[in-house]
Amino acid sequence: MGWEALRRQRYARQTKMGLIDPRTCRLSVTDSRVYDWATADHNFEDLRMAVYAAMIDRMDQNIGRLLDTLRDLGIEKETIVLFLSDNGGCSEEPGGRDPKVRRPGPVDDYVAVGPAWGWAQNAPFRRYKSWVHEGGISTPLIVRWPGRIAPGGITHQVEHIIDIMPTLCGLAGGTYPQTFNGQKILPAEGLSLLPIFAGAERQPPAQLAWEWSGNRALRQGRWKVVWDKLVKQWELYDLETDRSETHNLATEQPARVADLTSAWYAWAKKTGLRVKRPKKKDTSALSLHHR
């Protein structure tokens, strides 16, 4: 049925299950790197997804074996399991997608699902792995701790992978070191997830920032600015009302864009990124962009 139909189907199922609120998380429009399903090689595309499905099935079976082993060893209630997916569907296509030379499945070849399927896997969000729209940074985290965390619950509180270290330190009763081999090291930036595990509301992080392969983003509370390396303009989104980033508010709120981008450049400098800031007379960073 193709990626467009798959996305609509998944969005409808997510909405029905209550995973997302359709009032604040709409299905984003077609990605700019997606190619036409009608002219694609359907046998090749089907095989790519079949191999992917087989990988997921194999992983699922072995996670089951691992959990069974914890139970058989009698340490199930003493073990916390945290499971999260990678940062978005993989849009990469090493070697291209020529069906005459690419062979999904065999060990002597390496074929990913590409931008069209990768985008569909992130429904309803935009983009995929290596980008920093929600499709490339938002991932579900499943936590299992029998007797300590009630099963079947869900929270939409903002969390980040940098929270894992403070969480594990708290569980183990340890503290994050201030030095290593006599050298002062940066403190852990994350916040413990233990209050969330206990069912409480946790103070959200004051700021989260990203950079990968030229793509940039920063979030403060409900507001997020994004720089897409193919677009080369700062975009602004209100994630409380537009989680899937469908309405760019950059031209409507230039002052907020300026504040948030300044915060991103400050973060980049702090972390050692070598990024040139656009000159003040360059107003393209504030122009409106739609897909």
C-alpha cells in the first residue's frame, strides 16, 4: 500500500489507542526526500520492509528470552529494564537503492529502509534519524520494574537520554564523580527519572539542545526552534499545540526565535561546537518555510 497509506493507518491506530491527541498532534505532510510510490520498485520496497519486520521479530523473541531468564534466576524484581528505540527511522541508503545491485537481507550486503519508509515509521512526526525535528529525536522509553513500577501506565513528561545516568546513580546510591584521573570533568546534565517512576510530576528540564550533521534544535518548555540543514532557516514551533511541527511560527514571533537561537549558540559554544552564527543583517533565518 506504500508509505503514505501506512502513515495514515498508523496515525489512525495511534489516535484510537490514545497514544496521541489528534487535537495537538496532527499528521505531518509528505517529507521532502520521499519519492513517488507509484514509480518505485514495489518488489524491492516490499523486501526491505519484510527484512526489517524479521529483524524486529527476532529482537522481540530475544528480549522475551532475556526477561524469562531474569525470572528463572529469581532476580526479576531486583532488575530494572529500560528499553528505547533508536532516534527515528533510518533514512540512510548506503550504496543507493538500485534493486539490480542492492539485496536486502543477506549478510554480505547492507540495506536500510530509506527516507520514505523511515519517514513513515515516525508517523505522525516530521523527518527521521539524523534530523532533529521530532521524528529524529522523539522516541518511546519503556521501563519495566516488577513490584516497583505499575505496569500499563504512560506519561508524556519531557525526558532525555541524559537522564539515564543520574537515574542509575540514584538507584545505586552513588554520586556522579567530579574528577577522573585527576582531571575535572563536566557534571551530569540530566535529571533523575525516579520521581516519574513513582508516578509523580517531575520538574521539566530548563533547556534541551541538539546538533547532528548540521541539523540543530533547542527546546525550552513548550517552545522549540529547529534548523534543517536542507532548509537553512530557523523554524519555531509550539509543541503543546503542535507536537508534529506542522505550523512554523518563526515570522509571527521573531523575538522568541532570536532568544531561543541565542540560547542554542551559547550551548554550542559551551559544548565546543564550531558553528558560525549568521550575520545580523541576514534575515533569512526568520523567514517562513512550509512543506
